Amino acid sequence: MTYDDQDIMTKDPLIDHILISSEQIDRRVQQLGAEISRDYVDRKPILVNILKGAFVFLADLTRSISVHHEVDFMAISSYHGGTESTGVVKIEKDLKANITNRDVLIVEDIVDTGLTLNHLLDVLKTRNPRSVRVCTLLDKSTRRIKDVPVDYRGFEIPDEFVIGYGLDYDEKYRNLPFIGVLKP
């Protein structure tokens, strides 16, 4: 699907600028799907989608992965409605699947401080998966507090509050086809 990113952006006075266009996202998601497909040949990974922000990314990513795979969901919160992580990580929805001796690929929308992802990795490792890897659409490594592995990275981004393509501000903007930056 094609979008007129500029037209969409100009209709909302709170969007400062487009950081990553819908075309750039589409191209990179296809590349990530090809990389994941190569790495998981003859295996059936379970993609663990972190709700809510990563659902759009997962929808496109799963269609670009050519190997058989499963999908499950977790909801984890550390923002609680603001623009800064509170540092308190809460699991709001857990996996239904048993991941013991499974290849797990965590699908995230954004990794910034690493605190939430580090907590999630600790939790999942207690369940004895065969492997755990991380795929994130966005990496804001300049804010990293906790060193976490990122095996598949869509885009490295600057320290700006981003919205769109599943990412929100107070439950708004998830439907944007691009990654935008809110006006300060």
C-alpha cells in the first residue's frame, strides 16, 4: 500500500516532522524478513510480539518471513501514558505458548533505555527456550542504560519522542504509516 506521508503529516499540527517514511519502513521490513528467514531455515521460531506498539511492525514482518513460524503476544508496560519510561516494568499479558526448547524472536517497536527489554529477557530465559533473539524496528541506543542484545535492527534513531506505525502518544498516532516526531 502506498501513502502520501506529507499530506497525512500536514493534517496534524502536533507532528513536527517525518523521521522515517512509509516507503523506507516497507523496504527495511522486507530486508529484515529476508534476514530472519535465512537465519531460521529448518527451524520454526515463535515470534513474541510486544503489545501494543509492535503490532503493526509484526503484521508486516510476519508476511515478509518465508519460514514457518508461530506468533504469540505479551503486553509489558513501563511508560504508563507519558513520554518517559517510569523504570517500573509490569507484565500485563503473558504468553499462552510454552517456549521451553523453542527458538524465540522478540519483536519490539523500540528499544531505548533497555530496562524493559532486559527485564523481559530475564523473564523469558527462566522458561528455558533454546534461543532468544531480539528484532526491533527502532533502536534509540543513545539512551541505553542497560546493555541488551539487538539481533535485528530496523533503524537507529536519535533521542526524539517518536510516533506512528504502531507507536503512540497517549493512545493516539498508532495509525500513521510513517515514523514521525511530535512537536516539543
